[in-house]
Amino acid sequence: MIGVTGATGRLGRLVIAELLERVPAGRITALARNLEKARDLAVRGITVRHADYDDPATLDSALAGIERLLLISGSEVGRRIVQHRNVIEAAQRAGVRVLVYTSLLHADRSPLRALAEEHLATEEMLRTSALQWVILRNSWYTENYEERARAAATTGELVGAAGHARIASATRADYAAAAAVVLTGEGHAGRIYELAGDEAWTMDDLARLIAEVSGRPVIYRDLSPDMYVAYLVERGTPRPIAEVLASLEAGIAQDALFDDSHQLSQLIGRPTTPLREVVYHWLRT
């Protein structure tokens, strides 16, 4: 039995779709906090169980009989170490054989320290556990730029603080395919995969592509982190969130999202989704 945590989230649903291409629905268990959101999965013959990272009691029953488990990292920065520990400990109690974890690209040396620290702590918990483990260190989702791309097509400006760094993003569907390959294949235990898109692009490249697809002039305006905070606050972003976003941009400016090992495309057996295809989908559909 294969279990997928966060099964009703955007990545989780894509992983389940990929698994359905490889194994019968009866071999898949969707683990979710909100069972109502998972009703459509149950209709397809997938087992649905309640699982809350913050409630170990739910995890013990949810993981019963699971042999391979995908732990999709929690979304609450600052709480993830406790949440992930709860899942890892419950997985050991339940006799899970292999746990696959979605970490961060180059977590051991990433300039994105605020994100990397919790991922590294989780990786260490896995290494010292009784579980077999696989770590998928994912780069950014290309979809993270959709809102900014749509705005830039209207305003003529793509604004950020990432400098001219190389960004090797990939789509959620690309990362979901990698997770499904590992969950259904052999020979991955003990491996750390650095997963990133085949195509590395800059914010200038993205601006040019938005202009090409939209038919309107678009430029990239690069700001300092402090100026980017001010820019976001002026447009209604709460200052604490603006400061987090600016900090992430500063890390990206140090090539935090660049990798040219092509491990993702090698793992999934196809090229990763081109940026042009994604931008075209955003602006033309």
C-alpha cells in the first residue's frame, strides 16, 4: 500500500494522478486533514484516511498497513520540525518500510536558510530513524511565478529582488512524476535527489517571455531587498510577509534555485516542462 500525505493539496493530487497511471487505485491511500475535500478520491476507489500532522493519534491509524509513504512537507514554516517528527515516529510505529520526503534543493548549502533549516532537521530525523528513506530536494515550482507574470502582462513591469540569478524551476506535475517514480520503483532507498528543471532562466528571461506571449512590452525591474519590501507594502502586502518574500528573493539572487544535474528529467524519463509552455498557458488560456 502506498500512502500520500497532503493528498488534497496541489502537489498531493498530482502525485495521486501519477500513481494511478502506475498502480491500481486500491493500492493507494490518500491521507488528508479534511476528509470532505477527499471525497472525489474515494469515489475513484482510493482509500481515504484522516491524518493531521499536529495530531499523532490520527497518524497511527492513518498509517496502518502503509508500506511506502510520501511525506509532503508541511506548509507552516516554524512548525514543520514538530509536524514531520510526528509523522516519522508514527511511520516507525506502523511499520512503514520506505518514507519519501519532499525537501528543498541543496538544503545542506542553500542560502534560503529560513526554509532549509527545517528541511535539514527533517532529513536528519530520517537518517537516524529505523526507516528506509528517499529525499527529494525540490527546487521552486514554476507556478510560484504565475500571479506576478499575469500582473506584469498588465502593468508592463515584472518586479523583484532576485537579481539576474539562474532559476531552474519545474512544474508541480514534474515533481509529482518524480515522487510517483520513486514510490513505485526499486533502488531508491538512501538516495538524495537534487530535483530542478532542465531550463535555467532569469527574471529578465521571464519578462521577455511574458512580453512575447502577451504581445505587450514588459521589463524586469530589479530592486534591493529593502526597496522590494517597500514596494510590496505600498501595494497592500503586510510587512512581515513582505519581509519574508524579500528574504527569499535575496536567497534566490545567490543562485539558490540553480542546479544543472538534470536529475529530475533523468528520474521521470522525459524533459521537464518548458517555461515557455507554462507562460503560454497562464496568459493565453
